[in-house]
Amino acid sequence: MLVRYFAAARAAAGTDAETLTLPRPTTRGEIQALLIDAHPHPVPGQPPLAQVLTRSSYLLDGVACPDPDTTIPDEAVLDVLPPFSGG
């Protein structure tokens, strides 16, 4: 599956996107935990990714995914959208 990071999430992760191989059906909450484990140290000058992920909204294949118990298919795209202001 593909995880795409936007704005502050991109800065905190230090990347625009990453690909995860899911060994079994996995929930959005489990993926969030995997991402936190994969990025335990903050990028210099950025908040920890764990902090950003807990405040973020998620889109699953372009549709809002607010429930952390939602099962994510292996071929899915999960967008991480941190809170932002303006437009």
C-alpha cells in the first residue's frame, strides 16, 4: 500500500510517500502504529511524526477515513493530511 504525506506530515516523516507491504488485513490504526515505529526519531526541526499523525485526517483512496478500525486493503492509497489553516 502507498502512504502519502502532505504539509507538516511530509516534513515530520522526511518523505513525500512510502510503500508498505501488509502481511494481512490491517486497520488504519495499525498502520498509524507501524508508521510511528518506522519513524521513531524526529526530523531535525520538526515535531515527531507520532504527534502529527494523532492530529491528522486520513483519506483512503480519496475518501475520508476517520475510523481507525477501518481495514485497509494492500493496494490502497492512504493520504495523511495534518491540520492546516488558510484556503
